[in-house]
Amino acid sequence: MCADAGGKPHILVIDDEPISMVLGAGGESRTLQPEDVRIGDLAWADLVVVDNYLDDWPEREALGDRIARKPLTGLALAAVLREHVDLSGKLTGKLTAFAIQTGRLEQLRGRLREPAAPHLLARCNNLEWVFSKSEARRDEQMLLLAAAVRLIPQEWPEDGEEAEDKLRSLLELTGDEDWFGRCWHEVLACHAPIHELRNPDSHGLMLLRWLLHDIMPHPCFLSEIHWVAARLQLPVNDLQAIMVDGTSELANQLGSLEYKGLLVGFLGRRWWRGALEDYVWDLLGGGAASAQKLHAALQELAGRELGVIEANPAVVCLDADLQPERIVSALEAVRLRPDTWPAYADAAWTTIARANEEASLRAIVDPLDLGRLDDGDEA
Amino acid sequence: MAGLRFRFSELIKEARALKSAATKYMANPDVLDSYVSQLQSYMDYGPNRTSKLTFGSEACPLKTTESKGRYEPGEREGKRNVVATISASWTISPLGNRSSKTRAKRELEVCGHAATWVKIFDVANRVNGDDTTPIATWHVDLGAPDAPGCYFHVHLGEGKDGKDGPFPKALPVPRLPTIFVTPMAVVEFVLGELFQSEWPKDCAAAVNVPWHTSQQPRFVELFRWQMGQLKGGTSPWMALKLAPPPPGDLFLPKR
């Protein structure tokens, strides 16, 4: 049975305080107190967002010391509700995603280092996502997630080729693109959960989790703008300006390489990495990677002067929170081995200077690169 | 005179980066794993213990996938389907004391024979599925101080002085200069030759930056050293050919 991809996405928010969401015409939302939630409400929802702090719940307090019936936090409640959904979902064929929202992300971290990224918090707590109340795009992200749930089939084709076709369709890889073969190969190299989804006991939300927890937060077959800038050897600000303006031939050509599939825009714009590589290769006429030649070609397409990143090869270096910080020469950087970095993702880098300064980064420097740090002995 | 020195960590990174970049061109990439495993073992040896560091072997070399005429670039197609095999043997000695504190910087010294062999086979000549008789062969050597030719050189065929047969069998010269020092660099050279269009494109991908960075400093230092030999007093080629072996720390990371 397939999910109903038509109609507006439905978002159920469970909170002890009334809230309002800005969904516009794109979706429908309901807010319920925890005590008022029924199985029909969960069945209606594509996405259930539970506030983590449920302090004002008198019916729960009235239970006294019957603690098994008293989920203290939204996390606990989400787990209870998910079990109800999973059981009923087997009968109705409907998928429902779960997320937590909180104004205090740091208090969800559990055993993770602080601050822990939302995708890590979600993964460790059997959630699709964790929304911070300070995130300006929160409502938009909820809508995108709910919409994505509607597109996932509850049952995947058992035939391997049909399952691959379905995945390609969800990722909007049509097969017509010149760079299709390269990009599809890269998708498969990132352990796309196709074969697990073909298992009749599997859960369609595995695909969403793969994209949300593994692919989009890391440089894999999709590149975030910093990685695109590094490949094009353009300052990130220049590239952002070009894409925001959108009128130049460069913006148009780069736009044709953008990812437009499931969860598009959830964590910002992404580009197909393989398509970008083919683009640069063709732009240089298949010849040696001359930085001057690349810059000249990009400048002409942009129709304006562009800055340049001289470093070649250039890598995106991460800060202590593992967020992109700057683009430098790989000869000024060392590789990191963060605990939760997928093995199939591109290398994580940080500058030698950063690694020397920050103990938390030094601790995860690749042992083979330790010799490049000050007093670079093995940890 | 002290031999060329390399950090174990740099050679391991180099092999891993090449495997990541070029697995699709290798029929048996596990050869690189064995090479890395050797390096890791030697990294823990006591100092000055002479050993053979091997990359594959004559019986089990690294073998490329089949190049179906792709040794010609662009739209051209060669007439043969070929595979290449690469193997190497370096006589090395770990330097310095073993210590977990200094492991990341531990070095080895090339202290004897160091050669990387390349053989090209025409798939059409296989006997019972085996590649037995190469159609081309050469080896890339780090020279001995008293050997003819320059320190980094290529020896074509298996020429031995006085042996019967046409070149390259009958003569141990010419020895051609080379810029490929390590077995991994030789592998890349072979891939670039056998897959003239495919390898450059794959190699240029940003995901293969670790491979680029494993090679770039070494090439820069090699060219810098060669430039330094061109001091005049003879022809540039004679200056290079007669130059003494480079300093042992030529390829060590510079701070």
C-alpha cells in the first residue's frame, strides 16, 4: 500500500502550551495537549512534533507514583506514541515521522558531546529530526519533512530493479542527465538502503533517516555550498551572491546541477557532487585543472568579477563544532575522524592551526596526520 | 651515504588514498591492503633492522582491469586489450626507536635495492586464462651510487649486458630519467597510460584530494632538487645524470 502523495502534509504538534505555526497554504497543522492525543490524531499526521518540555500536564501529575504511565519528557512521550503508530501503521499502511522540538538542545544531548547536532540527537533517540526553537526555518523544515513522508511508499517493490527505480524517482535522478551514471554510482556507494527497504518487515522511514542523518549533514554524493565553492575555487560569499541573484549563465548552469529530490532544501541547497565534477571537467575541456583557466571560465559565465581561492587543491575545513569554517589548501589541513562521520563520506578536514589550538579536534585527528601537528605524537 | 627516507605514515596514507581513488581500475586492490599491513608491521620494528618491503610479488602483483584499447586518448582506440601488473621490492630499514609517542613521525630509510616492475600483457595472448608473456616490461629504480644513469631512473625490459636478442634484451642502457619515486606513483603512471581518458577525469575529482596531497609535495621537492643540480659546467642532462643521490630527507615533510 502506498502513501497518499496527494493533498497537503499534516503536522501534529503536541505541546502543553498553545503554539501557532506558519505553514501558509502548504500544509495543515493541529496542536494538542498530550492528554488529548488519540490514535486517530496520529493516523492523521504525517509528522508528529512533540515539545520536549511538558511541564503543564495535570492528568499526568495526578497519577502519583505510577511512573510507568508518566512520560516525563517529550522524548519519552514520542517513544510511546511511535509504538502506537507502528502497530496501527501495519494495519493502515501509513507512515508517520516523529520529531522533538526544544528550546534547549543541549539538554537532549545524553551521552553525546556538547553541542550535538540535530541529526545526531535524532539518530540517538529514534527520531527523524530534532528541531530547535531558535531555528528560523523551523516551520518550513517541518513542512518539508511532512511532505517527504507523504512521498515514501509504505511497501517497496521487491524486485531489485524496481526498487532502484523508485529510489531514483524519489531522488529525482531521471536518467536523462549526462551525469546520471556518475551520480547514481555515488548514491549506491553511500549505502542507499534499497535492499533493506525491500524486506517486507522494513520501515519506509529508513530512507528519510538515511538522507537526514547520514547524507545531508555530510559531504557525500550531495555537496553543500562550501564544498561547491571549494571545487570551483570561489569564495563562498561570491558563490552565494551569484546563486541568490540567479540571473547569470553561471547561476543557470549551476542550478541545473542542484538536487531537487526528497527533502530538497531541508538543510539548505545541495548540488550533485558527480554532476559538479563533470561540469568542471567539461568547462576545462577535459584538460589539466588550471586554476586560472577555471576562474576565467567562471567569471565569464558569471558576467562579473569574482574572487578566487588560490589554494589548490582546496578543502573545506571544519571548526570545533564540525561546521564548515574556511577553505584552505589541503597542505595546510589535517584529516579528522569524527566518531559519527560515515565511512563513505568525503574526508573531514580541519586546519593544522585549529587542530593545534582545539583539544577536541586534536583528539579526532587521523592518527596518520598527527605527525603534522605541533609535538605531533600519537594520541 | 644515507639513503632516501620516508615517513611510514606518509606511505600508508599514499597507498590508502590511491586505493580510494583507483579501486575501479584494479583487479585485486587487496594488494594495497597487504602493502599497508607490511608498513604498519615495519613501523613497529626495532631500528636499523633491514627488511624487504614488497608491493605484490612476481607471482601475485597488482593487476589492472582490462584496458580495451583505452591506452589511446579521446575517440581513438588501440588495437589491443591489455592489462598491466605492478610489483615492487624495496630494501628498507626503520629508523629511530619504537615508541607510541613518536610513531606518527617514524621514518624508514631505503638502504638497498629498490625497484618497481611494470609488465604489460595482451589479453589475447593468455594461456589457460593466465597472462604469461608480457609485450612490454620496465622497472623503475632508485639507483645505487655507482650505477649508470641518474638516481631516479627507468630501466626498459630486462636488458643484461651481453645477452642475446634485440633491444631491450641485449643492453642494460639506456636508463631513462623518471619522476615516479614510490610504487604508488608508478601505479598512477601506469593507470594514466592505460586509461588515457578515464583516469585523468577520475583523478581530478575533489574526493581524491588526499591522493593529490600525497604526491604534490614530493613532486615539488623532486623538481626543486633537480633544478638545484643545473649549476652549469656541463650540459644540463649530464648535470642530472652525474648528480649524486639526493639528500636522504628530500621527501620528508617540511615544517
